[in-house]
Amino acid sequence: MKNFLKVTLVMLCMVFMTSTFAQSRRSSGGAPSSYGNTLNIGLGLGYGVPLLVNYEFDVAKDFTLAPFIGYHRYREYWGRYNAYYIENIVPIGAKGTYYLDDVFGLTNPKWDLYGAASLGFNIYSYRWKDATPDGWDDSWDAASETSALFLTVHAGAQYHFNSKLGVFLDLAGGLAGPSTVMPTVGLAINF
């Protein structure tokens, strides 16, 4: 319950802070004329296939902030030892994104390039069950913890089908560790 209240308070603060700066500028053409008011839903490719969701708000020209939350589960069975291990991870935080179209002179309105950084923490829960010297132990052991703050760097691209829908590819330090690069692919829905 304590973790739930902590998570809820952090998310409400992030939404309040970012929505204070939100702007709504849209073009009538193929791609949005601003980057905010975008719901991004992605699947990570790698460690546990995480689901990641964020909502971008415009803060300044070419810059957005997005509160995010994710979930992924990792399972493993070691047949030799007749043991199971299950890990659930919920990352929560905020992502600041700078769109680099002007920097690189990108004039095609269907494409956006960006660099970003995420600041957040992970909530972990673990469960395991294993054999004992006397035979099989049918009880599950469990533990949970909250990580220290993490900082992750991102690079990515977004392709717009029209002014409301696009796809993205985001490369970032993976949740498995800062030296792991984990790609995320997903849908960008502009409002």
C-alpha cells in the first residue's frame, strides 16, 4: 500500500507539472505541427518483452515531457534444479524529448528524429519456488523492492502515417542495466 501511494503521488505530480506547460498546435496536413498531446504505446524487444506507455506534452519548441509507466515480466525455469523464478518490473518516471528535425535539416513531415532522457525508478517483485534436499517444496517465496532513481538516454525516430497516427522506434539503455541497449517499437497516437 505504501508503494502504491508513493507511485500515485509521483504520477499525479508529473501529470500536473507537465500539463501546466502543455500546448496544442496541430497542422491540417500529414504530420502534427507540435510533438505533444501524443500517446505512445510500445513493446520492448528483449528482456521480458515490456509494455511501455507515455503521454507527451509540449513544453517548448521541439521539446516535450512525458510521464511514463511500463510493465514487464520475466520467467525462467531451471529443469535441472526443478526451480522457477518470476520477476515483475514496473518502471515509472518522466521522459524529456528534444526533436532534432531542425538540427538535422529534416524537411520531410512524415519523419521525426529525437534524443531523450528518462528519469524514474523501478518497482520490482520476485517470486521463486525450488526443490529442497527433502524433495519438492510447493510454497512460493516472494520479495519486492523499489530501485534507486535511474537515468536513461534515448535516440529514436517516428514515422507519421497521417496527423493522428504514427509508429516509432526508440533505442534506450535497457531495464536490465544501463549498458544494455533495448529497442522499443510502437504506435504514436496524436490528439
